Amino acid sequence: MSWYPKPDAREAVVTRHIAMYKYAKKGTDEPTHMYLNGVPYTDPVTETPQEGTSELWEVINLTNDDNHPLHVHLAVFAVLKQRSLQRVDEFRDCMQGSASSGAGGRNDALACGMQRHLAGGRTRAVPRQERGWKNVFKVRPSTVATLLVRFMPLEESSGNSGRFPFDVTAGPGYVYHCHILDREDNEITCLCWFCCCCLLVSTFQRILFSNLQGQARSSAP
């Protein structure tokens, strides 16, 4: 029997903040689109994990009352904890750069005082069925889910310790998105709506290249 490694946050080589936002038509509650980290899918890649490493992700759901089952391709993660945010509107305004005080900055969780907004909030127990290595987890609204993301296989193949038997950096790379299938299946028809829960071919999906961008730069004339 294969025994998988026990999740250990000390393995993480970097901590990232991944924020989910929902935007609405001005003056209404009618949603128009959603972004990850406040940028569209067509923007340059900002997350560049390295194969064979682990990262700590603080996934921040600022989409009001929507649950989002986050799914990561070619990686697995362990949910360490999920905490509720306090004064969510204040934190969201700061994260989106619309705070009247001008405090913080767009999508800067540290400058916007994420830890201060978590202080005194409820820590939700991770259900027993959610405590192992997995690749989908439902992130509750107004919470921060802490994930240990492992960019390597759980089982080591012969001669490829901690690596995939193919070149994951050759493209398209790592992808993470919402795993609500009816939204994903209608990716063409909901390009302006995506997503009341879909991280699709557009905005609420991000492709993570581990080494591809560096290789492209080093090979450029």
C-alpha cells in the first residue's frame, strides 16, 4: 500500500494570496463578470510555481454569497484551515482600490490588513472528508481558505522523483478554476456572465506557467 506524505506547511517555498471578486452593473446587484486577483484572463501570468515545490495559498472569497469549488490541474492540495473575515465590505473596498480613505492598494491583502480582518472571526473546521490530499475544495463566501498546494505527484515514478513523466512547463502549464460543470460547459455563451461560479476560458481562470516564461526570455535574441 502507498502512503501519501502528511501535509506540512513548512514545505511551502512561497505564500500567495488568491482573491475572488464579483462585479455588478453600476447601481444594481446584477453580476457582470468575475476576476481572480482583479485581472482578466488575458493579462500576463502572475503565479509561476516551480514543479517539485509546494506553496501556501490564502484563497480569499470576496464574492458576497457565492461558494466556489476551486479546482487545480496537475497539482494537489491539503486544506489547512478556513477562517471567516470580519468587516468584509471594508476589506473588499480596500482590496479593489475603492476605499474612501485611499488605504491599501488594489489586490494587496497585506496592505489591506487581512490578518486584522480575520481577527475574532470564526475558524471553520475542515470536514473529515476534506482533510486529505485533493484537487477541489469549496471556498465559502467571506472566508480565507489556507491551502498547501503541492506541484508534484503524490506517488514518485521510477527515475522521476517528485516529477511528472512529461514536461509540465511546455504548456499550457498549471490551471486553476471553479469546478461548477454547467458553467464550464457553457463557456462560449457566458463570456459576459462568467461567472456566477465559473473560472472559464476568460477571466475567472488563470494559467500558471512554471518555467515557460523564463525559458522564453532566455531564448529571445
